[in-house]
Amino acid sequence: MLRCVAFDCDGVLTQNVSSWKSLHLHFGTTSEDLYQAYLDGQLTDEEFVREDIKRWKASKPRINRDEVIRAFAGSRLMPGMRELVAELQSNNVDVIIVSAGVDVYVAMIAQMLKVDDWIANGIGFDDEGWMLDEGVIRVRANNKSSAIDQFCEIRGYSPQDIICVGDSSVDLSMSASGASFVGFNPTRDVDIESFLSLGVQVFEKEQILELKNHLLSS
């Protein structure tokens, strides 16, 4: 019986493809080479975030947490997602977010959607709100199943009670412990091809009603 739907955040719950990329756009920096190096196994999660922060601070040496929050102003939910989350919850299905994105952003989305729980990565700040040089890794992008396992332990689910929803091939790791997985709104060719090769059922962003029906019939 379905007890929980675990959503990725960026590109799934929101129209923002990457909260990390949003910060690079805000500070006038780029990270495509870092992302590719991460996918190739040349950077760990900690090293990836450290390099992100290094580039932002090269652009602006002192960055306050308030500015990071402002960088996400105007972020929009995926059309129909608020209604989907509410419908799931009205049917006694918990909604959680498992994201390798930026925690201050994911917290905003979690509050907007009134989800039941969430977990995300973050950026370190000192007591006065100034950005530190290290990130806070709670979700490893290529091992999201560990976060699913945490929620199973804390909230009393079994993996078979959970359907995971993501837009990229790394999100598939959410299902490693036995949870189900469906794709939603994949935009990169590599992710589309990965889903196709593995026979993953995929819903486009215009098919959110079909996604809802699929989840509630599971």
C-alpha cells in the first residue's frame, strides 16, 4: 500500500532546474565543468560544493545568507504540483522531499507545499550569517537511497510503501533499497536515454494529472 511519495525538488516540484545553478547565475559564475567532473567520479559531493563556493567567493568574497535567500526570489512551483501534493495528502499519503539541492531553497519549497518532511544539502554559514568555505552534505546525489532509508527508520515506512519521483538518472538511486520509481519532466538527453533503457515510466510536466492518477492507483 502506498504510504509515501518521495519527490526530488529541482525540476520536479519546481520549474527551477538546479538551485545550485541559480546561485551561479546570481554570482555570475558557471559550474558545468564541475558537474561533469562529478558525474565522471572526479569530485566527491564535498569537493563539488567546496568548488562551487570557491567560485562564488571569487566573484564576491563576503556573502551573507540573506543574499542566498534573495537569489531564489521568484522561484516558481511546477504547474499543478501544489494540487498534486494536497491530493496525495488528502488520501493519507505522506509527501517528502529528498534533494541534493540547497537547503535554504528546499526549505522554502517545503513550506510552500506543506510537505510532511524533507532533507537537502546546504552551505555553511557562521553565527552572523556569512558564508563559510564548506558545504553541508546530507544527501549524496548518487546515493539517495540512504536518505530514503533514514525516512523509513524515522517514519516507520518500508521501502515498498514508497514511490520516488525524479527527473534525472541520479534520482534512480532513491529506489535502490526497494522503493518504486517514476520519472517526471526529464530534460537532459542523458537522463531521457537512461530512463528509456531501464524501462522507467516517464511523465512529462504536461502530464501531471496522469502522474497523480498513477500515484493514487498504486
